Amino acid sequence: MDSQTIVAPMTPAGVSAVAALRVSGTRVRDVVRRLFGDKHASALEPRKASLGTARDPQTGKVIDSLLYLFFEGPNSYTGEDVLELYPHGNPLIVRDLLQAIRGIEGVRLAEPGEFTRRAFLNGKMDLTQAESVADVIHSANRAELENAHRLLSGALSKKIATLAAQVKDISARLELDVDFAEEEADPDFAGWETRFVSVRESIQQILNSFHGKASLSRLPLAVLYGAPNAGKSSLVNALLGEDRVLVSNVPGTTRDFVEVRLFLPGGEVRLVDTAGIADRATDELDALSMKKSKEILEEADLKILVVDSLAPAGLRSDEGDNDADVVVYSKSDLRDPNASHMDPIASTMLQGDRCAALNISSKTGDGLAALKDIMNAALFKENANAEDLWITSEREKACLEDALAGVDRVLNLLKNNPAVELLAFEMQLVRRALQSITGEISSEDILQSIFAGFCIGK
């Protein structure tokens, strides 16, 4: 492992109240001395926040007055001495502080994921836990985040360790049979198939839990649609709590679909405001707008039909509105309480509880909380078993597939050519495949490919 001390920002670029930088390695105490002076270096205590004025070691110029924390190895994230600095979040200050630290002999800028890589190499976490760090950072919804925390806590590592120990025990017994193969004419394989099948089932169970990151990274899509001037754009703005979409009393103001991001309790979703769908197009551009609205509806995970409760009728039944998951009656604050407001087409849709319906006022906010609850329940399904976990790493999936293929070869040998030497060899390969998951066996190329995708400060 590289013996140089590394430094990198932990917070993204941009203006903020506070920024954070991390330093890790053997020169951490020297960094404190060069930035804050001998007095601060001699008084350095682990896990104690200190206030100091950081100066450029070359010029003596004041960089910032800031808080810093020292973590003495091995009781730190990386297992080395670690220094965390919290300057004001002015990009100029962060840049000057970073340059000053990099100018100290033996200190360089960290590579992507190098802090976590050092944590792995120093035994602070195994490879499955190291990979889950990225999942914790990039999880798009609460279920993914909870799963990432389970992986980081070692839940998968424990499963793999138990399985690897089982395979190791089988391998040891097989290798013992190899040692005495010359003395025994026919080794007794009674009961071996049951053990191999048990191992296979355990591997397959973990493998079945795989969720590709491509599918996980896709945000759920909710689409608002309805007749022109039904109040779709106003509803988007009300849900977001800000004027993001242009609103006008003139029908047809929205000529293309507009996509925004909405945060619900379960996570982030894509919310699309579509152009109004009328009985007939007024011109070629209007026809194209309605066509695009129908196309995005085909991709929707949740279709929300917005009906103007002041209008005598909503959409035509031949425009596909019978596919709605939710019907929203807008402008409820303007409606005559004695007048019938339910659109006849929407009324047909509601028969048999085919979808939910509620009154909304984008102006007063009535019904917005209920709509968000409906959207959250539909787009983020509750996990029946909170203890379940799934794997997201293609590398881990490939290792499990290798292990599974090895067990299949063993079962085939057991039926057709039960040579104890071959069985022992194949089980060694299965064990190596499992150990590769947690990093007991790993190569430099594998580590490079894993950590290259991390951000620089992690």
C-alpha cells in the first residue's frame, strides 16, 4: 500500500456554510503542525474538536479559522491517523486549504475511493462492506438506503462467511479422503450429495436477491395528464411548493411534457406534467404535443388523471383515460358545493375501486398531503421483511455464479465420476469464489475497478 499521506475534500464543490476535508496517513501530525503551529500539534487529542487558525505553511498567510478533529489509527475510518478539517464553505478557502496541505512534503491528492480502499486494506471492512459505501451515498430511495446500511453493517459478509466455512469443512473432509485414497478402495460418498445440494441452495438464494444497479438507479415515474387547463401545472407547483412550471388560464400553455423531481417519504420520484389531451388537435404542434403526452404515459409507473371539477366533462373515453391509477379533481376551492363535480368518464373508472380519487386545491393545499401519501404507497412498496437484503454488485454476482457453477460440476461428478481428487479440486474453486466476494482473495485489478468509481473524498 502507498505510504504517502492523502488529502481530499469530503463535500462537493460549491458555496455552503461549512465544507469538510480529510487527511489520512503517517504525516497527519505534521500537517497539524504546519497548518496550526507546534502548540496545536503537541496538544493534539484523539476525537476532540479543536479550533485553530490555519495558515499557509509557505507564506504564513491566514487561510481560515476552523474546527478540526484528529482520529488516531487504528481507531479511524482508514485505520491510519486521520485528520478532518471543517473550514467555511467558500470554494476559495477550500481550494487554498487543499493546496496548502498538498504542498507539505509526503502529502498528495487522494485518488477516487482511496480512503475506503485503505480502510479495506487495513482490515477495517471487507470488500462487500467497502462496495456498499457507494450504495449508501447513491441510494435513490429509503428501501435502497436501508439495504445499503445492512450491507455496510456486514449482513451479507456474515452470510458469505457462514457459507465459506461450510464449504471449507466439506473441502477438508474431501482432502482427507484424498490423503487416504490409496488405502481405501472405494471412498464412502453416502450423504455427500445432501451437503452439496445444501450449499447450492444457499448460493442460489443469495444470487436470486441480485438487483442490478441500472434498475435500482431508475427513479419511479409519476405522470399527470388530463384535458387542457385542467390544473396539471398548478398541481405540480403545489406538490413542489414552488413555482417551477409556467401556469396560465389560457388552455394549451404546456406544449411539451415537463419533468421535475419530487421528494416523497420513500424517496425521489420523477414527476411529469404533460400537455393537455383534447378531443382533437388545433394544429400540427398540438397534435405532436398530445402524441408525446401519450408516449410518456406508456412509461409511467403511476398515472394521475387531473380533472377540472368546474368543467362539465373531462376527457373522452377513447383517449386512454381508463388506465388511470389516481383521479384528482382540481380547483376544489372554487367549486359550488351543491354542484355535481365528478366527470362522467372518471365516474365510470371508479366503479369497482379501480383507482383512487380525491379533491385537490392547488391554491389552498387541500388534498395535497393525501395525494402524496397515495403516490408514496404506490411507488415505494413496503418490504414485508425488513431483514431481507439484496446484492447490487455485478462483481459479487459473478463470484456467486462461479461458485454455483462449481457446485453443479461437483454434483455432476458425484453422479458420473465420483473421483475424490476431482471433487476436492472443484470445492476448492467454490471456496475461492466465495472468498473473493469478501476480498479474502483479491487482485490489484479488481480493487482498482471497484474503487475507481468512488468519489475522490471517499
